[in-house]
Amino acid sequence: MQNILDQVYEQAVQYTRFGKVADYIPALSLCDGSQLGLAMATKDGQIFSVGQAEQRFTVQSISKVLSLAYVLTVSGEDEVFARVGKEPTGDPFNSIIRLETSARRKPFNPFINAGAIVVSGLMPGATPNERIERFCHFLADLVGQDNIVIDATVYQSEKATAARNRAIAWFLKELQLIDGEVEDTLDVYFRQCAVLFSAVDLAKFGLMLALDGWDPCQKRQILIPRQARIIKSLMTTCGMYDGSGEFAVEVGIPAKSGVGGGIMATVRDRMGLGVYGPALDERGNSTAGLEALRRLSNALDLRVL
Ligand code: GLN
């Protein structure tokens, strides 16, 4: 297994030069675009890794999976999907257009920014601080760590520049999909996006999803199977933004990416995969990460679609 991972790394790392690090969040432009880290957590509890797999980076949109998992456990499926749909859009992650034009008047899914901001608004707690603290507590349990760290620089940098996310959030307020203060909900959203994980952490999370919510390291059920199924289905149809269809064809497994360069993927009953490669394509997906997953899927016959 390690040999396969090493070979895939050697080939995929060449693809870092076809991408660019995100710079619309100014602090992200400081990342080193030539980096690549790959991690695999297998059902029997082994971890394989290569490159910058221990390097921590901001999860960005991968936090949308984490917040959905959390809110499903604290609020339940009905409450969540009363405010957000389960359908792909084919639009970029930060698109606002369908909020106004769709007759349903709610975001299409929880993995575009609009849907994720609604989900952040459902986190329980009196203040943004309390909400994020309780969320981080859930995450610490999830990855079996003592504490979860938020990158303050990236958080502040996004908060200071997020005109488009503010526009989306105010639109959601008008649709009565956000209760309370818009800026408080945005604050929670920016902080969850700046949570630091490594590729290894992502692989472990992916493994838990692969085992229908069972964490083999902690030997306990973290999510009920239905919650894991909802999350994996949405990852399949919406996880790679407007590249989800092509990813399904080329790689064929549920995955979720973030503009920090991460991709978390899951292979039913077999393994979780974590990638860090901050050079991105025009859709916001890691170029080397996509190539690595494509090669791994072929080499190990991971395709489930
Ligand atoms: N925080 C980022 C944003 O809202 C997350 C986007 C992403 O990773 N695609 O723009």
C-alpha cells in the first residue's frame, strides 16, 4: 500500500504547477502551492501517508461536512432540510443566483456557501463563541483529539474581506432562513472554515464515514448510519462544487474539497483518504489532489459509482 501511495505522490505532485493557491482570502495566498500530502486510513486501523500529510491547513469548505454532521446530530434531519435542499446546482460554490430565481427559496444543498451558512446558523449556543466552542468539542470527539485549533489569521482575513458571503447571508436573512444576527452566523461560518486539520485527520474522518459512522480507533458509533448516508450522498453529488460530475466519472467516490487545498474522500467499507495540495484549479479543487485521487482510484479499484 505504501508503495502505491509513494508512486501516486511522485506523479501527482507534478500537477501542483497547473494550479494556483486561493488569494481571494488574502491570508491563503501565503500557502506554498508546491506542497502535496496524501493520507489513507484503512478499515484495519492502519494509516499510510506521504508528503506533507501532517501539515495542518484550514479546512474551508470541508467544514461544511463537519458542520452538517454536527447539526444533524443536534437538530435532526427534518430541521436541517426544512431550510436547505439536497440537490446539486452545477454553479460555483459562492454563487448567489439561484437563491433568488429558484421557486423553492432555500439553498440547493448544504455544501454551497449559501447552504453552509444556513447550517452554521443552526448551531446551538447563545453567542458565536459558545456555538463554535460546542462545535469544536464535537470535532475533538470526532477525530479523537484533545483540542481543535482555529487559524486566527485566516479567520480574520476572510472576515475582513467576505463581501460576497455577506451578500449571501443577508439574502438568507430576507428569506427567513437565518434566525438572529447575520454577522453572528457569519462569524461562526468563518471560524469553522478556519479549523486546522491535516490530511491524516481528513483520512480518519473519511474512514468513519466509510464505516457508516463507526470510528474504529475510538471503537464507538459517532454518527448513525442514516446521517453518514446523507453526508456521503451529498458529497457524491455536490462535494466538488461544479466539478462534482466530472469527479464522479474520473474518480467515482464521495469526496469534499476546500479552497485551503484539502480533499476528504471515503470508500465504503474500506478506507478514508485525506489530501492536502493548496494549488487549485479554476473551480477551487486541488489540482494535484484530483490527480492523486484519480490514480489511487484506478490503482486500488476504489470506484463505487
Ligand atoms: N471560506 C470559504 C468561502 O466561503 C470556503 C469556500 C471553499 O472552500 N470553497 O469562500
